[in-house]
Amino acid sequence: MDNIIFGPVPSRRLGRSLGVNNIPPKICSYGCVYCQIGVSIRIQSRREVFYNPEEVLAQARQAVDKLKKENEHIDYISIVPDGEPLLDKNLGKLIAGLKQLGYPVAVISNATLLWDQEAAADLASADLVSLKVDAVTEEIWRRVDKPHKDLNLSKILNGILSFAAHYQGILYTETMLVKDRNDKPEEIQKIAQFVGQVGPHTAYIGVPTRPPAEDIEPADPQAINFAYQEFKKYLDSVELLTGTDPGDFGASRNPIEEILAITSVHPMSFDALDKFLLKHNIPWARILDLVEQGELIETDFHGKKFYLRKIKKK
């Protein structure tokens, strides 16, 4: 059960959140071309038990206690794993237990299983939910998100609408725009109309800003601006997620262990990692050692250097 709890990690949506990684790497219902964690090791649509929720909660409680002693601020406990959190049959139990730690719980989901009533009920117990809406056209959806063969786009979209109609917490949507995949005006207009029906508190429009799973490029500024203007026709609150992380990471454990935990789910830019190392008085030689040992991967993306944990297949 390595790397289950990580952070706090800075988020443009959640402030500083303590992360919970409830899915082993990298099991997901999608194989998104832009995924920052890399290529999916196993793509599935069936829910199952991965970890004992009591053991996960014990680690979370230990991390929270440590952060409180060090006066580290937390805005959310966020379930944002290496794969899709709704695949975890214990998600509802996990959310209930995390809430008892005294912080609101957020879940970042790709929404693929919201047609399943049990999965939707589990997710509805979270205080904040963010749902992925990258496409509403079948062919484009398959090119961008690369879903499991048993998934049905119409069922997913209807599941999102049904969930949004009954959900009592804070709801966000996120749309990732990829050049020559889902950035054409016709598809953007359709996505904007659908997200308008969902009616989230805020609709986020993003582009890949960290090293992606496949050789793709972010949408051009013109497409991003077009998307923003289209979304604003239907929604009051629309924001762009086109920058990199704020860089103010916290540590709930040994700093080197924390770097490995964070980079397994959240690639760190050179600047963010440099700031973290200075804060904890760690020389860059330690990072170079981790790269040489194969624990960390150093990569470039659009002129910026990033560090991420190497995924080890079991």
C-alpha cells in the first residue's frame, strides 16, 4: 500500500488538498491520450475492491495528525488516484471515513460509471465532485478518452445529467482540449451546450500542461478562447486551467518519500520541485540519484522540465 496518501498538493480548484490514491497504478476505465500518469496498465469498467478502507483511513489519519502538528493547512481531502475512483467498490465507505477527519472530501472522476446507481450514490456522498466531459460525439470521445470497450457514451452522458440533477454538493466539470482531437468549433459548441445542461458551479477548460501519455499537443489559443466564449453562453462561471501547478507542496512524511508519492499522481515541474527541495533543505543531488536509480523520470514538455514517478508493473 505505498503512495496511498500524498500531499498536501496545491490545486487551482481545491486549494491545498491531501490526496488519497485509492486505485493501484494505473487501472482506469479510460486510456486518455493526455493522461499525466502515463498509459493505462489495465482498462476496465467493472467495480472491485482494491484496498482495505480501514487501512487507507489509518494512513490518512496519521497524515492529518502530522500535518496538524506542523501547522500545515488543508482545504480538502481529495480522492484523486492513479486511475478512476469509481472503480473502487469501497468508495462510499472511504468517503464516510475521511469525512470524520474533519475536512470536506472531494472526488475527481471521469464519470464513466455514473449510470451505475451504486457508484452514483457513493459519489454523491462527497462534498465536491469534478466530472470529465471531453467530448459528446462518439468518434471524438474514442479518439480522446479511449474508453473500455463495454462503455457507452450515451449512458455516460445521461448518467452525468442524472447525477447533476440530484447532487447536493459542489459540482465542477473539466474539459481537456487536445489539438486536432476535440478542438474543432462544432465539437466545442456541442460540449458547451451539454455542460450548460449539467449546470456545474464552475466549468473548467484545460489543456495538457504536463507530459502526456501519447504524442499530442495542447489546443491552440484560438480554440481555447473560442471554447471559453461558447461556455460563457450557457454558464456564469467558466475558468481556464492552462497553467502549471502553483508549486506550494506540503509533506506529510519523509520529504523524499513525499516526492515519490506526489510524482506518482502529479508530475512536478522543475520550479515546483526546486521550491520543495529548498523548503526541506534537500540538495538536487538526491533527485539526480533518484533519476539514475530509475525511481524518477525526467522529461521535457513545451520547454519545461518535469519529474514523475516511474510506474512499476506488478
